[in-house]
Amino acid sequence: MKRLLALTAAAFITLPLTPAAASPVHGARPGAPGAGDPYFPEQGNGGYDAAHYDLTLDYDPATGRLQGLARITARATQALSRFNLDLVDTLTVRSVTVDGRAAAHAQSGSELVVTPARALPRGRAFTTAIRYDGEPVHVVDPDGSMDGWIKTSDGVYNANEPQGAKSWFPGNHHMTDKATHRFTVTVPSTRVAVANGDLVRRTSRAGRTTYVWNSCEPMANYLATVTIGAFSLTDTRIGRYRVTTAVDPQQSAPGFAERHPPVLDYFSGLFGPYPYSSTGGIVDHAPEVGYALETQTRPVYPGAPGESLLAHELAHQWFGNSVTPTSWRDIWLNEGFATYAEWLWSDKLGTRTVQESFDEAYARPADDDFWQTPTADPGGPQNLFHAPVYDRGAMTLHALRGTVGDRTFFAILRAWAREHRYGNADTAAFASLAERVAGRRLGALFDAWLHQPGKPSL
Ligand code: ARG
Ligand code: ZN
């Protein structure tokens, strides 16, 4: 009651004296056009923090046309006169509103600049609605691979690491701005649209089917997917998991859904609880893509995965998806950990011990180029997915395990997953967490494995 009175008094003093329409927002300035990532400086935007994306998409694989409505809820982190979203200008923005009022907008390259009718005070929650359409095309990455909206013979293979998200929806696409997502996707009824999270509704009318997917845990936009094809869809509960799978008719993936729980149970024992409300995967037929992606809750595969690839993408749900790096330079925190998890799973299956996997990777001669790339910085966006990121990253973890022992090592992995759950953390944070849990200095080990070029000695 006392608090209520105080609030009322404050409101009475400030509100009537400064009518909203006339109040200028002090110090309002444009949000930064990028988040300042060392590898992708333009990716993401400054000045606001996105909380939720509500995407309504209509796609026709026959024409390749996409119609979209993105409703983005965000909070201003500074007084904002205008702000940017990432969206390629080959898609056409038809209208933008902020809190229901028409806003000016301009597109240039991968930046969509929105100027609200009225500046937004710092701390204000606001909703931006963007209507857009066009024919999405994939992005070509600095390493020559493609990502984004990649067309297939019957739909779309949608994998967005590192920068494909801007090819199909507007947003704050740097990994440090996580948000929840809801996808409402309409496709011809001969196709299935699969996205992240839980399938909450499927309705058909006049030859078109609408799928609604709700992704209720925070997600970086590079982990979003809307993959479309003539899939067969299953949605079953197996033990404590809701397993939702989609398999292309050209692929043979017997028992695909049933293969998930044993891997997730094993990793839960090692890393801590599985972080998401559902799991599963999408087995597409996309030989031209050539890579899988750990899209959140439901990885996408260009063909039926073997045991190692399945384990790799599921391990990313802890390492990469729930605990996400703060910049692309720290990509080994994703790939080194997922590769190490592959080694653990092969050991568990009795195929190959972790030590054998380590020895094989370590056997590369000291003058091999491989050893010139330090784990913690592969040297630029063109090297994001180079072998050292995966193998030297995994070897780094094995060297740590050899130094601190099994008990402490797995305690470090669990503390990493727990303390940074749904958040972001960098290499320095990992090193200091490891030292804290181990109760000893590990500077020399991390320096040799993470920061110096050359083959570390054992
Ligand atoms: N993170 C994926 C994996 O390790 C690889 C993504 C590759 N992306 C790319 N644009 N080449 O499974
Ligand atoms: Zn990976």
C-alpha cells in the first residue's frame, strides 16, 4: 500500500506536466548499425535488446516467393532516434510500424533502418512490425560455403550460421542478442514446414497448411530454422523427451527419432540436464549443401546422419546453443566442445576411445599448417569452420582433462553449462571458470593450446 501511494504520487508529479506528444526524448541518437563483432562487424545492431520474434511466413516453393510479417518485441537500451535491423535489400520491406504507428524505413545492403514517429526513451519496451516479401536467396560466406535460405528441389534447407538469418527475416542477428521465437508458416499442403521448438498447431485449408512452432527458450538467430520439404513428420514422446522429426522421402533414416534419447541421456549425465523442451532433427535431401547445423532443439542434416554427426549436433544444444560465444572469434567454444562430445560418444559406443581420437588428431606433424592456427582465434571469418577449430579445440579439452583429472574436468563442463545456461560467454570466461573449479592456475596450458601458434607439447 505504501509503495502504491508512492508510485501514484510520482506519476501524478511527472505525467500531467509533460504530455507525451510534446516531450522530446533527451539525448536520443541512432542505434549502432552493427554489434561490433571482430569477424562480422555489421552483424547485429546497437541500441535495443530483442526479446521476442513472432514471424508469420507464407512460402510457395514453386515460385520461391516469401511473404513475411515480423513482429519484434524489444527494449531500448539507449534513447533511440532510429535503429537498424539486419535484412538483405533483395527482400522488399512494404511497411513498418512501431507500437502500431507508421515508421519511416530505408533499406541499404543488409541494413534496414527504422525511424519511429517518436523517439524511444531508454528502457522503453516497443514492438516493431515489418511487412516484407520477395524471393529469398542464400548468402555466400567468406569461406565460400552457403547459408541462409537455401532452396532445394522441394523446398528450403534453412541453416543460418554464421549470417544467413538476414536472408529471410529482419532482426538483431548477432549471437549476443538472444530471444524467444514463434513461427507461423504456411506452405502448400504437399509440403511440411519445420521450425525450432514445439509444434503447437497444424491447420489446413484450401490446399495450404499452416504450422505453428513455439520456441520458448532464448535462441540466437543463427540457430533459427524454417526448413521446408515433402517430409514425413513424426512427433512422439520417448521417455522424458518430446522428439519431433522430419525426414525427406529420398532419405532412409530408420529409427531416427529413437536414436536421440540415448545420446541425450548420456550427455545429460556428463554435461547436466538437456536445456530444451523438445528435441529431434530434420533429415533433408540437400547434397549440395554438405553440412549439418545444430539448429536449436532440432538440427538440420543434408542427409541421414551417422552416429558421430548426430552426437555432434546434439552436443551443440548445450555448447553453442544454450551457452553461446560472445563473438565469432570464440567459435571453438562451439566446435571444439561438440567434437569432443563426438569423441565421448564413440568411446561410449565402443567404436574408438577418446584417447585414440586425440592421438590421431595430435599425430599431425609439427610443421603441418594445422598447428599454425591457435584455438581461440582462427584468424578471420574465412577460417570459421577450419579443422583446427574442431580438432585442436577438442584436443584443448582433452589436454585440460589430462591435467585436472576426470572428476574436475566434467565438473568444469557442467559448471560451464549451468552458469551460462541460455547466455553468452567467451574464452576468457571459460579459462577463469576452469581455474576456479580446478582450484589452480592453468595459464600455461591455456596459453599453449588456446593462444599460441605451434604444436603444444604434452
Ligand atoms: N556448426 C556446424 C557444425 O559444426 C557447421 C556450420 C557450417 N556453416 C557454414 N556456413 N559452412 O555442425
Ligand atoms: Zn559443430
